[in-house]
Amino acid sequence: MSSQSSSDPPAVEEQSPVFRCGGISYLHIPSQNSLQSAMFYQQVFGWKVRTEADHASFEDGTGHVIGAWVPDRSPSGNTGILPYVYVDNIDQVLAQVSAHGGEVVRPPYPEGDLRVATFSDPSGTVMGVWQRPRK
């Protein structure tokens, strides 16, 4: 039984946007070089990264998703789950992908009223990016 009374404010951990029932909140991203991957995602998306020796973890740009780069999973390549990151300018992001060791897999294409693309990070994991066109 908790000693916290109903009038006490929730703990800081409980206020984190990561704690959302039913929301994706934690990811393991395959990488044989977690420090290289951490720098890639920090430079491309501005993710907050934490590094310790040969381990790196992250918080995405919204604070809703956290995770780590792990060596014990195979890069997804073009199979398996394909996560997408929302961006303001898909062309600038893909330029950053290329500049920091990634590769554009599928250049931007229309999907309804969106622009969508996929890229491979330096470890070979394929992810997508998408944006709403500017009006």
C-alpha cells in the first residue's frame, strides 16, 4: 500500500509523457556501434542521447518515446516493423541522413496529402520519415 495521499502531487516519473497506456513508449534500435548510432539520430532528428562507455540511449524529440541502441538485434532492413518519424522538412532531414552516414532508400513520394520517404541508418536499420506539405 502506498503511503502517498490522494492530495500529494504525482511523482515526476508519473508525469513523464512516456507513461501513456497503450502508447508506444520504448524502442530497441539495432546497432553494432551504439555511439555512432546515437550521434546519427542526434544530428538528424535532434534526439537527446545519453552515452556510457559502449552503451547509448535516447529520448525522441517529443519526450514520448525513449529507448536504446542494442547489439543483440539484427537490423530490420526492408523487413519487419517500419517506424516513421514526423518531420517539418523531409528534404532537409534526408540531406542530414546522407551527410551523417545514412542512405535514402526511397525518396519522397506522395501518400494522400503527405510526403513520405524511407532511409537506412548507418547500422542498416530502415526507418521512415513523413511530413504534411507546407501550405
